[in-house]
Amino acid sequence: MRRSGKIVDTLLLVEHPHVVTKGSGSSDAHVLVNDEQAAAMGLSVHETTRGGDVTYHGPGQIVGYPIFQLEGEERDAHEYLRRLEEVIIRSLSDFGIEGTRDGEYTGVWVGPNKIAAIGVRLAHWITSHGFALNVSSDLRYFETIVPCGIEGRGVTSMAELGVRASLDKVEDRLIAHFADVFGRDMQEAKIR
């Protein structure tokens, strides 16, 4: 729809039920539970068309799906990833959390722990998939995977860091920073 001009650039912000998604670069060995164990936890496992490895989505996490047509100088996949990180870093800063980039891995980190995962797809310079920001996620679900295929690193959330914020409040900051970082006119249409 974006390619044909039926919709404008759109940012979807959603909260998923418990699910593990496997990106195009994922390894089955990074899912640490079998089908029966996953079902007992109310967890489903799905393959996706995004890049990256394995991640978890669930309640208390904001998953963002930018559906943007990248034009001109925006047509740089690495720069697009850095801009997504920048949106999240600025949003976390609004809540007193210092998020950073890691020179080796995509995403946003607080110390050695990942607070936001990023996995995207670009087709004809139209973006899909996006990011997952842990606001008040139940971090035990990350124990069912090797998050993003990264051994020896942890996962955190805003709540784990002592910040109690509603998903709505965090979404408002993400929307504001998307407007700044991507130069888009963001018109809100929340469905919740």
C-alpha cells in the first residue's frame, strides 16, 4: 500500500501477546525451549521476513513498525538503523535513562544490557518491521531464547531500571522523536 501511494508514511506502535520471532538470520539453536515448553508458557514461535536473529515480544513492550518510503539521502540502510536507535535513545533520555549504541551490535543498550532490539526489512526503500522497546516486559521470557543471537549479554527494561511509565506516555515520546529524527509530520491515530 505504501509503494502504491495508498497510504502515507505510517508508524504502528503495538503490544504483542507472548511470541518469539525468528528473523532471516536466525539460528534454531537460539530458541531454547521446545514446542511443548513454549506452549505451556503461552508462547508461540514464528518466522518473519525481518533481518536479525531471534527476539521476544510480549506485554509491557512497545513494538514499532515504521512503514516509511525512504527518499534521497535517507536511502542508506545503516543510517536508517542509527536513526531508529537515536529515536529510542532520545525517548529513554526523557525518562532519565541513558541509552547508548554498541559498536558491535545494533539496538539500544543500558550498560551491558539491551533495552531495545531492532530488526528491519527494506524493500524498494520502503521500511517494514522495526524495533521492540522493553518498558515493563516480563524479562523471564527472554530466558527462552538467546536474544538477538548474542551470547553473554543481558536484557533489561525501563521498569527493571526503576522507571515506572505507562506505555501511552512512552509512545508519546517515541512519536515526538520520530517526528524530529525522521522529519515526518506525525499524526496520531491510537487504537487501544
